[in-house]
Amino acid sequence: MKAVIQRVCEARVDIDGQTVGAIGEGLLVLLCAERGDTDAVADRLLAKLLKLRIFADDAGKMNRSVQDVGGGLLVVSQFTLAADVSGGNRPSFTQAAAPDDGRRLYDHFVAQARRTHPVVATGVFAADMQVHLVNDGPVTIPMQMN
């Protein structure tokens, strides 16, 4: 499972001009399920990102987690993180999970996030979305969990 985590001042997802998910300070999580991923992989990724110390403490050092600062999570499905561009100019997405598996793993990740974190918003799986964000820092961290 792959994710790109962005520390944000605010972020939202719009579909057809309507906001479907939004947070203030927190993490925008672009999430990609890959072939062979399991619920356990999703759980490990979630546990890691909730404890990732990328928010500033009183001394300005990145030493606090999204849980420590009471920030939100905005989880957006993004199968394009599985892109392989080694063979040419058109990306291949063969490593992305099949749509049914991807949806199940995305739904599992979101359900677990909502069980363990107070503020969780989402996009819509497989929808054409516009993601708006103010990246704080900027801080952008790629993560991969096997």
C-alpha cells in the first residue's frame, strides 16, 4: 500500500463543484492499494501515519503527530500512485489493486481511521475529484507499507 502524506493548513475535495470532504489543520492522505495488499498492511500504514511526528512543537521542531495536535485526516483514493513509467511515456497501472479490492481496502482504511481518530473526511472512491490544499511547510512524505 502506498500513500503520499501532506501536512496541510486546510484541504478539501470537490466533486462537480460540491465539497464532499474537508479538514482544517491535519494530513491529506493520498492512498493507493496495490496488488497483494491486505487489511493488516492498511492497519500498519494507518498506525504509522497517525504517529508520524511531522508537526512542530513549541520549539519549532517537527516532534508532534496529527494525534498530538488534534488535526484532521482527509483520505483520498489515488490509484495513480501505483504508476510505473519505466517502460515508456504512458504510465502502467498493473500494480494497482483491482477496483473491487482497492475499494474494499480503502473502505477498511477509512473505517479503521474513523475508529481511532476523531476527525476523518474522505473523497469518493473512483470519482473524478478536485483536491484543494494548502501544504504547510511544505511537508510531503511518501510512504509505502508491505
